[in-house]
Amino acid sequence: MENRKYRNAFAEIGKTDAEISARLNDIVQEFFCGEDSFYHEDGDTGYFEDTGNHDARTEGMSYGMMMAVQLDKKDIFDKIWKWSKKYMYLTEGENEGYFRWSCGVDGKSFAEGPAPDGEEFYAMALFFASHRWGDGEGIFNYSHEAKEILRACVHKGENGRAGAPMWNRDNKLILFVPGSDFTDASYHLPHFYELFAKWAYEEDRDFFAQAAKASRDYIAKSCHPVTGMNPEYGEFDGSPMSRPLPWATERHDWFYSDAYRTAANIGLDRSWGGKDDRLEDAVRRLQYTLGIVNKNSPFMTYEVDGTPLDEPARHPVGLLATTAQASLAISGQLSLDAEDKSVRLAAEWVERFWNEPLRKGDRRYYDNCLYLFAFLALSGNYKIW
């Protein structure tokens, strides 16, 4: 692991090491083994169930692998990876080398195409596994698997190879799906791309170095100049993407479920060393919009200009978790008594999250994934390996 000190926001607001460790242990136990867990094992494989849609998605599977490597749970990591390769990996056709984004919990295919957030999390988790545990044989040669995923993501469609890449090779922006002409701000992970620029195949490293810069620029443009909110889907210029889509009946130009992850990504980017004043300012605006302007009822659906709609957030715990994780981007020692109002507000979001339990019920999968990531990050336990 790199010799890096990770910020512990919980300690900054006065929680003791013993309190933080005990709370993390309880959360992990409940998350993976409790009666409301959505991690399931099937022999020597394992999967995360999206409890709202009753399927397994590359989003959650790759999240599970990232959680497992951060928590030093190699057995869980390998079981999820084996399930992913067995049921989700595509070995032929235009999407060969990618993973189908959705399967039934019995492994039945629900899709023949990928979702790029899965591939980028798979690759990053595999690199970390290689560095933390060492490479094995076959599919457990983690670093080789990671490099091959990234090679497909960048080079599909070149030199007669079937399919389309996951990044626009001209503007270096990750796409919503391969071949699309729009993006999703929450897919942009510049802190991952800087590491891909070190660890991918040598011929791909410059591409990812450029992608890191392009993504920070994109996130800054995507976050509203007053509210800090970003849309779920966006045009390449950062504006909300409101064009009709053949597969979608819901709108995606608002500040809604996918969009919440952008703030969390900004916080983790800063924790890993990616200081960008534009993104810190976006977090300040978002926390103010949700925590001051809409203090009495923050967990609603919003237009990106901050107009609250008459619809509660589908994932309120996820919204709380990501907004709290974004506090890692705020400069200054967090304190509930801080003179700087934005620093104090960031501390209040961390305190509010500390007091929030894991979500129960059918929609718990997405919220609780974001919850565990936020707790790891805010406690200094979401690390570069």
C-alpha cells in the first residue's frame, strides 16, 4: 500500500478510535451476515442481490469486490469474482470482453450489454487485490484480469475488433454505455484513472492520465453553479441530458439516484490526493442546498437548479451517505463548533450520517452500498492498495 495518511472525518468531529472501530465492525457484520444482508453465497461463488429489482448487477458485484479488498476479505472477493466471470462475462459478440450488467440471481442473463461503472470498479478492485494479496492463477491473476478489462474498455472497435469502447477516445469521457453520445457524471472516477495510468498496460497509461483530467473538468461543469447538484445523465458539455431514450420511461436530467454518487466520488478523489478547488466549491454548494436551503426536508427529488419536486428521494440513506462522504473534500479541520460555516456544515453532515443506521426494506441494496463506502471513506479506511 502507498505510504499515505487518510483523513478520518469521524475522529475530527470527536469520535474515538474505539468507537469508530466498533461501529465499523458492527456495520460490516450486519452488511454481510445480518438478516437484511443482500450478499448470498452459492457454493464457491457469491453475489450481491439488488433487492429493489431482484437481480445481480455489475454495479453491486464490483462494489462488493471493492468492499472485500478494503476489508481484507479475500474469500468473499474471490467468490464474487468467480460468480461474475461465470455468469456475467461475455466471451463472444460485439461485447466480448465486457460483463453483462444484469443477471438473475440464478445466473440467467437479463442483458447482453455492459454498464461501464461495473468495469471500472472491477478493474480497480482487481488491481488492489493484486497488490494486497498477490496474483494467483487463471481468473485469480488479478492484475492481468484488470489490464484486460481496461484494454477492452479503450480499444474495442479498433483494428477490426468488434464492438465499441467505454470511453469516447476523442474527449476522454466515459460513456453511459459503449457507443452512446452522452455520459453519467457519477461514472467519472478520476482518482481511479490516475492509478490506471500507473498500472494499466503501458500503451494505455497516457489515455487514462488524460481521462483523469477530462473527468475532473467534466464534473466541475456538470455541477450546477448555484446548487452543486448534477444530473443523472449528461451531455458532453456538462448540461443535463433530457433527450428521449428508447429503453427509458423515467427522466434522467434531474438530481436523482445515480447522481448522488458524484459527491461521494469528489470526496474520495480528495482523500486520495486529488485536490481541485472547483470540486470543493461544488460540495460546499451541494451541502448548503441540502443542509440549509432545504434543511427541514432535504431528502427529496430535485431539479438540478435546486427546485424540490413533490417526490421523496427513492434512496434517502444513499443521499445522506454520499453528501456526508463529500465532506472529505472540504479544507479545514471538521468541527461542529468551527467558525467557518461551510466547515461546520460539513461536520454536521458527518455527524448526521454517524447517527443514521443501515437501511431496511426492499430498497436497501443501493443505499447500504453507498452507506458502507461512505463509512469506510469517512473513517480513513477506503485506501489505495
